[in-house]
Amino acid sequence: MRRLARGPNFATITTLLADGGPATHVMWIDCDDEHLLVNTETGRAKFRNVHRDPRVSVVIWDRDDAYSYIEVRGRVVETVAGPEARRHIDELSEKYYGKPYANKIETERVILKVAPARQRSR
């Protein structure tokens, strides 16, 4: 999990809508020693979804071999906002694009900490 999450590999996060249906988004990904880290904004649907129902599925695939992947099912157990989340989006942008995050931030950046409950890889 860590190897794929720490590299410049893309991920999807699937959250649950209010009606129970899935919503999947392609994301940048990161991790610490215990959690997958997903950075988003408080005004986005994925944030509202996990606030209501913290269950998620995250799939990370190797950019050099799309058949090499890991699926992590778990829960968002913590959110981190403020300067730490803002620094984190710059770090992710450096990892993926080699420069600080340049997109307009419309609400507030937040890190979703996903605690893995089940993992499956290939």
C-alpha cells in the first residue's frame, strides 16, 4: 500500500451518496504510517459524503503497470483542515506536477485520513 501511495500514482476514492449509490473520483493519493491520505475541499460532494457515511473504497494503480494495484476498503476516521491541509495539497502537487498547487481553492482544503479495514492487491 505504502509503495503505491507514496509514488506519483493515481487513485480513485468511492464514497456513498445519500441514496446509498456510489460516487467515484480520480484523486491524488498519499499515506502516513497508518492511513491513506486524500486531500479535498470541504465544499465538494466527496467531503459531504464521508461526513455523512465514512465508509470508502480506494484503488491505487501503478502508473507504469495499471494491472498492478491495491484496493483498500475502510473508513475516514479523521479530517485535518487548516494550514496542514493547505501544505499537503502543495506537497501532492509537487509530487504529481513538480510545482505548488495552482488551482483556485474555493472552500477549505481538508485531508481525509482513511483507516484500512481490508486490502486486496495484484
